[in-house]
Amino acid sequence: MVGKVIPLLPGGTRGTAVLEADATLELLAQAHARACSAAGRASAAAKRAMNREKAVDHIARAHGSARAVAAANTTRDAAWHAYVAANHAIKATFYTVAPADAAVTVQDAAATALDAAKAAAFAPDDVTVANAAAAAEEAAAGASHGAYGAPAMVPIARIGHHLSTN
């Protein structure tokens, strides 16, 4: 188990300690999954883009951000780059041709995912916020899949929802 020791009786000679779960690795992995999903959304949107040059620029930036998340050493950096990927994913949808109702659905879901990613970027160690960002990204990927025929949605693992192995 990955964790950190927290002394319950600081300064004592025989201090008691508890092992607190450290979610850093899970937060990094989840941020990477969110960024990859956002980059995939950008790619799917660009296939139907009217202004392909601008859409391709946002795709490249979204994928670059996903690579930056993979290389990040801190949850803060990973969450920030995941936010940047979500930002470029929504910008790629601005150039896409789709039926009006599908475009509105995709834009709403992408905006919600962007807001959640921003919240996660400003609270990079908060598991609840990260899980909410993962749920919003899944919803955006689902909307993108429905509108553009994007690649099959891959579920993003939630932190702290593990099955007991005992």
C-alpha cells in the first residue's frame, strides 16, 4: 500500500502512527486518462471540421497536453495539463459541422467537462473534484461519440472505489 505515516502523538517518544492512503499515483493516472479522452474528442471533432487548419492546431495542442500529463511529476502539473487538453478539445468543436441538436449537446457536455477540469486544476489533490472531472469527461466523450462517431468511450477509473481483495 502506498501511503504516508502520520504521527498521532507528535513529539512523543512512543508515537502512534496511522497509514493514510496516498492517492497521488491514482490522481496522476486519472488526469492522464482525462487528457487522453479530451484529445480523442478533439480528434473526432476535427474529422468534421470546416476550418481544418484551426481544428488540427487544437488537436495537436490537446495531444501535446496529454503527453505533458504523462510526463508530469506532480498532481498539480498533471491536472493543469488535463485542463489545457479539455480547453483545446472544446475549441476543436467550434469548427465542426454537425446537426444543431448534436452540436448543442456536444458543446454543453464539453463546457461541463472544461469547468470540471478547471476545478480539478485548482484543487489537484482533491479526490472528489478529480472524480467529478472524470465523470464530466466521460459524459463529454459520450456526447462526442454520439455526435461524431468518435472512438468507443473508455471508462475513466474513479479514485477510492476499489473492490476489497480480502
